[in-house]
Amino acid sequence: KLMLKTADMWYRSFKNTPTFNQLRILGVFAAVGIFATVVLTSANAPDPGSGRGFLRRADGSEPGLMEVTHELNQHGPGHHSAHHGDHQGAHHGPVAPLPAMIHMVTVVALGGLVFAGWLANWVLSKDEGDEKMRHVSDAIREGAAGFLSTQYSGIFKLASCALVGLFVMYSFRTPPKNLPGVSSNSIALCVALSFALGSTLSGLSGYAGMWVSVRSNIRVASAATRSFQEATTVGLRAGAFSGVVVVAMVQLGIVALLFGIRMLVPAPLTQMPFLMVGYGFGASLVALFAQLGGGIYTKAADVGADMVGKVEADIPEDDPRNPATIADLVGDNVGDCAGRGADLFESIAGEILAAMILGGTLSQNLPVDVQGGYVLFPLAIHAMDLIVSSIGIVMTEAPPGKNVDPMEVLKSGYKISVALASVGIPFLCRMLLHTPTHPSAWFYFAVCGEIGLGTAFLFILVTQYYTDFEFPPVRGIAQASVTGHGTNVIAGMAVGMRATAAPASIVCVALLTCYKVGRMAFDGYAAAGLFGTAVATMGMLSTVVFVLAMDVFGPITDNAGGIVEMSDQPPHVRDITDTLDAVGNTTKAITKGFSVGSASLACFLLFSAFLDEVSEIAGQRLESVDLAIPEVFVGGFAGATLVFYFSGQCMTAVGSAAQEVVNNVRTQFREHPGIMDGSERPDHAQCVAIVTQAALREMVSPGLIAVCVPLTCGCVFRVLGGTHDRLLGAKAIAGFLMFATATGVLLAIFLNTAGGAWDNAKKYIEKGAHGGKGSSAHKAAVTGDTVGDPCKDTAGPSLHVLIKLLSTITLVCAPLFVGEHGHH
């Protein structure tokens, strides 16, 4: 122990020297150089003509597929001359082993879990403060663990029903023609297995986020008593634990499925992603209920605490006299940490699978050595993400001194990760996407990846502009608060509505540009354009570990502020946590904007995958959707309506639960007047129990509607189509998805941005602007914040999950929407 303590003291003194900073910079360049050397070496060995390197087959055997012919160059990768016979998926010979690249991805993912363990150990080694802090923290930990255990038991029952339904549906489905000799039961088992694994890992991701947050909040609070710099570092590294674990588990889950499904079904690699679609659906289903339940919990407690505590009793936020304070702090963990962890898991899982499906479609008739690269590219990007984001996290430290902007500290680390990712993306494209017949294709796809990376950075800048009180939009809301509650609400809604224009424009430009650039890679082939958008989505997600770390940083520092307030710490400590909390609000808003942007691109990928899946099932191409067909237009209206109705149900659930909290707090203040002067203690457990029961009760209805409406819509129009149009149900669902995605993205941006802007306008006033705390402007800002709470933390985040759930559930249940064969 003495040696470890001595080594730790030496390290702390050494890291503040200029030599240490120089060594860090040299280390980064050395790592990039080594990575580049390995990539270039692998890309040119052992066969200069193949360019496959890491993608050579694990058994070292030579590729057995035919050379690409002149017809391929004329018509694109989807065409071959007749002597090639059926595509690889239909051949009767032995299936090629999985590429060796998959083992490297596994090693990096396992290394990510090791790094996450190091982060957890580093954070947990910090002290837990005094007895008062530990008393508050223990109550938060107990409430969060109790809610999650009850919530997950309910989700498990719903997921079990969905699992049985999926297995039965695929058991009666006719096996696809490209998998001869494979039974329906084998395919059903693959889909059910992937669903079970996706739902399980999604739940574990949420639990991991909650686990570290309830143990790190007190350590951030304790660190704030010593320095702003230490509190910032502890908060970021605690959030990074969740980010690393989520991405590593997504990758390990997909790798496990690749090996497991290969043992069940002798499918070629290009066809395997279609057998794994249940993975994304399972993750989305669990994430929806986790986000719904957690969001209802956190905002019902928050609204109830603010309405009675701040407005009626005129006591500060997180005051220990408020009976709803503990429930509010518990909600930060189960909503913003557990719910967001499950949300990001399903986002990454769905986007990886969609990109794998498109990569498999594009590469089906390319040489076998090329196919593995196009299918495994998304996994490789996230392996790189684990590396570059980990470097950025470790190198993020607040500089000494006062007046340091914590947002700039976080952005400095993020810029390091972005810079490294911008170097890594072209190398991965060269290593995985190079093909001798189209030697420049990898370059065009690398451009798409860089566009996606730039899109992510632009989303962060735009969201910060609309939600940070250093910029005019939030200050305008604060100024409107001077004239009353109504003008505050009007100004906040206006900011949210205006904020939809820039993100929507960025997504549209990025989508069209990447589609055009992707088509150039294969001489105008449309499937290459779709894959270009997939590469852009992967580029956008290439630093998602760091983004998730910034997201979880928010609720952890928010909790730390509550612990500081409830344990009666000195004012300067609360000032530190208030500053971090304000930045945390911005980082949460940034992550929500990032999530919406990636979701919009991912839904486009999943929509394309849905059209491919329907074509596969029906035996005829579904290449376009005609909105002039009445059934398709009605289906679109149904999708847009679902988005608004679902959001309304989320808001209603928060309002109903908040009313119960308000009544309980008022009753406690009335029956125990000694609470206000400190002679009596409030009963925090009552509010925790009320919010837990209300959240679990209210989350069921919106979730079931989100699952049942698209299935009902597709089945109804399938019946109406009869034998005259076998694809009518699928076409109506395609319209449903288009309208729901566009409407959901815009509404989510509005809700997230308006809520974050309202919250930071209140914090701006609390820092002394327009009269400060207790002024009439502050009371108006509290009203705006109360209106914005269910927008930004319940309805908005739930919409992220909804639009991706709609895409995954329709993809998985596509057989339900295709009619039987008949005469046309």
C-alpha cells in the first residue's frame, strides 16, 4: 500500500509538469502512427491484388468466388453474367468462414470493458465525503435500485410475450430462397435468440449507467469541496464508464450472434444480418419502456418538487425540507442515466445492423474477400470509437485557475477524439472497403464518413447555441421572464420551433450529399448510394462513447448539487456544482440532438432495409412508394398522428404523476409545520413510493400503443389489398414510417431544445441576472422550466426510441404485411 501511495503521489506531481504534457502529445502521435502502419501493412498483405489484409479468412484459405466481370463494371455489383449462377447466398457449397477481422473487433471490445473497469475503479477510489453526504447518497441509491428492479421485472414480462410472438411468426414463415435447406424453425430460433440477447444487453446497459451514477454522484460532490477541476474530471470519467460499457456490449452482442447463428444456420456472411434483426427490435423495445418509465419518474418528481417547493414554499432547489427532493434525485439516475443508456444501446445496435444489411446487399456479388469488409465495417468503426474516445477522455482535464468554462473543457477532449476519428475513418475505409474492380470506391466512402463526423460536430454546435445561456436564444427567454410567466413560455416555444430548421437542414444536406458521393463509388449504382449514407451514419457515431460520457456527466453533476444542498455544504461548493449542472443541462441537450440526428439517418437506413426485406419475402421488388395511392397516404397520416398522440400520452403521464406528488408534499407541509423550521423531518420515502408506482403504471399504455399501432395498420391494409395487391400492407407501412420519422424528428428537436433552453434560462437568472433568485423573473422562469421538464426528459427522449422502434418492429414483422400469392 505504501508503494502504491508513493507511486500515486509521484504521478500526481509529475502530471502537472510540461514534460508530462509533451509525452502525452507524443503518445497520441505514436498511437496514430502505429495504427496507420498496421492498417497500411494489412491492406497490402499478403496478396497485393486482394487488398484485404485483416479480412482474409481465418483458416488462411484462398477465396473461392469468381472474379468480377465486365458486366459488373457496367451494371454495378448487383449484376453478374449468367455463368456465375445464383448469388452466393444460394450456392450449395461450403460456407466461407467468418473473416479474421471479427476477432480484432472482439479484442477491442473486451479491451473496452477492461478500460471501463479501470474508470470505475478510479472513480470509486475517491472519498465519499462526510456523514451527511453519505446519508443522502444512500437514500438515492436505494430508491434507484428499488425502482429499476421493479421496472425491469415488468419489462421482462412484456419482452417475453414479444419473444414468443416472434418465434411463432417466423416458425410459420416460408424460408427464403437464398437459404436452401434451412428450416423455418431454425430461422425463428435465430431471430428469437437475437431478440433475447438484444433486450437483455439493452437492460444491462441501462443498469450499468445507473450503477455508476448512484456511486459517483457523492464522489463528485466530495470533489467539489476541494476543487472545481477534480469535480469535473470525476464527473466526466464516471459518465465515460457508461459510454464505454454500452458500445462494448453492443459489439460483443453482435459478434456473439455472428458465431451463434453460424452454428444454427449455414448462411453466408452477407445474409446473416437479416437473421439478426431481432437484436435491434429487442433493444428498442426495452429502451422504450426504460426511457418511458424513467422519464415519467424523473419529471413527475421534479415538477412536483418545484411547484410546491420553489413556487409555493419559496425554498431553494434540492432543499432538504422538500419531501420530494430525494425522489427528484433518484429520477435523475433512473431517467437520465438508466434510460439514456438503454436508448443509446438500441440506437447503436439498430444503426450497426442497418449498415450491415446494406453492406451485405451491396457486396453480395463482389469477391468473397471484399464482402467481409462491407458487412463488418460498422463494427470496425465502433472499435475505433472505443479507442479514440478513450484517448480523448483520458486527456480531458480542467486547467488550474478560476473562471474556467467546463463546457470548453469537455469540448477540448471531444475535439481530440474527433481529430483522431477523422484520421481513422479513411484508414478503415481503405482497409475494409477497397476492391480491385473499383479501386477508388474506398475514397468516396471515406468522404461520406468524414461528412458524417462533421455532421455530428455541427449538431453539437447548433444545440449548444440554442441551449447554452452564453448565447442569445436562452438570454432572450430570460429577458422575456421579466414581463411574466406567459411571455416566458411563448419565448421558449419560439426558440424550440426555430431550433428545428438548422438540424433538419444539416441532416438533409448530409443525406443527399452522401447518397450522391456513395453512388460515385460504384459508377452510379443506387445501392452504393445507400451504403454511402450508412458510412456517414457510422462516421457520425464514431465518437459516440465521448458523447455519451458528456450526457451522463449531466445527471451525475445534478445529483452532486442536490447532495451538496441537502448536506448543508458551504455556498462556494454549491456554486461549483451549479456551474457543472448548468453545463450538464447543455451536454444532455447536445446528446439528445445528436441522438435525433443519428436516428434520422438510421431510420433512412432501416427504411431501405425494410424495402429489401419485403422484396425478399414477396419475391418481387418494392423499389418505391407512391403517396398518390390513398392507402399509402392514410398510412402516412396514421404515422404522423401516432407521434403526436404518443407525445401527448407521455406528457399526460407526467402530469398525472406530478399531481400525486404535489398533493403529498402539500399534505406533509400542512400536517407537519415543523418541517419548515427544521424541527421535523419530511418523509422522503412517501414521495419515492408514489412516483415509483405512478411511473410503472403510466409507462404501459404509451408503450403498448407504440408497438400495436404499426402492426395493426400494416395488417389492416394487407387484408384490404387482398390478392389484387399483395404489397399494399407493406406500402402503407412504408408511408407510415416516412411520415412518422419526419414528424418525430422535428417534434423531438422542438421538445428537447425548448426544454433545455427553459431550464438554462432559469439557471441564468439564478446566477444573478434580472433580479436573481426569488425575483418575479425567477418565478416566471421556474414556470417555464416546469413546462419544459416533461418535454426534454420524457416526451422528447421517448420519441428518439419511438421512431427507431417503428423502423425495427416493421423490419422484424415484415412477413405480416405481405399478402398471399394470387392472380393480379
